[in-house]
Amino acid sequence: MIDILLAVLKTLILLGILVIVHEGGHFVVAKLCKVKVNEFSVGFGKVLFSRQKGETKYSLRLIPLGGYVSMEGEEEPSNEKGSFSNTSILKKIAIISAGAVVNIIFGILIYFLLITFMYGIEIAAKSTIGYVGALGETIKILFTGGTTIDDLAGPIGVATIVSQTSGITDFIYLLSVISLSLGITNLIPIPPLDGGKLLIYIIEFIKRKPLKQETSLKIQMAGFVFIMGLSLFVMYNDVIRII
């Protein structure tokens, strides 16, 4: 029982760190671009704790499987000052890509610090270069079909892997790997992932005009259905691996 509780705690800590890092990327860049952030939330569902500071409400919610940054004018057009819908396409691209980019940088940084602490900076630097090289290969494999959906892991799979870690070193290494994986996965050009939103904004930038709202909604709905189906399949695979 204690082992199970410890595994759950470690998983929640790991997911919490990754969510804060990812959403923090969106949040900081949005602020730098003068876009109004209505809420910064860790988790989904019922609010457990919230605090208003300035124009932004900071929330901790019940379901710890993600989070979000809610920006003024993100879901529907708004003429209010600092509206996301009225900012430039380049700023939109910067804000949306920031979460994944920060996850990748964070993953590389904590790996570098871990190796430096264990073996010294010279070995750390060489090892990190190799680590980044492996990251490049992972991206290549992901986008050229060298992997299958059977290789993916959802929250249950992550919890299983986390439960097998022993000690802070293993935990930090796993945090690095999952942060990198999260960053790369979020860049896949499928709505509602960040990469899907980026694809829409890049198309609009090239065309020099926004997509028709109907077309955009159809793309997002198709992506949502695909992601939901994929999530259910991954969850099923996670359960099968356990039993």
C-alpha cells in the first residue's frame, strides 16, 4: 500500500512539474507579447485553490493530468485590450510554440545538470551533446513513421514507469526524458496539440489572411476526435501492459 501511495505521489510531482514548465512557457511569452492571461491553471475540473493577482487568476484544480493558460480572445474573438485574437500572427506562433520549446530546453538542462553533478562538466558536456543528438533522431523517427502507436504511453504508463524509479537520480533522469517527449509530441501538427494550432497560424501567415472560421473549426474537431481516439487506445495499451 505504501509503495502504491509513493508511486502516485511521485507521478503527481512529476506531472505537476512538467505542467508548470509547459504552461509557464505559454504564460511568460504571452506576458512578454502583452497578451492578457485570464487564468493560469494546473490541473482540470473542480477548483481546489485559486488566487487572483492582477489580471490573472492562478488555480489548482482537482484532476492533475494537465493544465492550461486561458488568454483573452483565444477561444473567440475579443476587442478587449491585450486580446490574443488581435495580436500578430508571429506573436501567436511564439506564444503557442513556447510550451513545447520550454519543455525541450528544460529536459536538456536538467539532464546536463544531472550529468555534471555525477561526473563533472567535461563528461557532462559530451554526454549532453550525445543526448541532444539522440533527441534529433527521435524527432526524425517520430515524423518519418519509424515508430508506432504501440510505443506510446499515457498517464497510466507514465505512472508505471515512475513507480519503478529508485532514488532522486532516476527520477530526475525520467523527468528529463518525459519533458523532452512532451515537448516533441506537442509539436506534432494535429489539433488540439500545440503543433496543430501552429500549423493553422503558419497557413494563415503564408496566405496573409485568417482561415474561415468554419474551416478552422472542422480541422480542430477532426483533430480532437483523433486525439481522443488515440488517448483511449493508449490507455487501453497501458492497462494491457500492466495485466
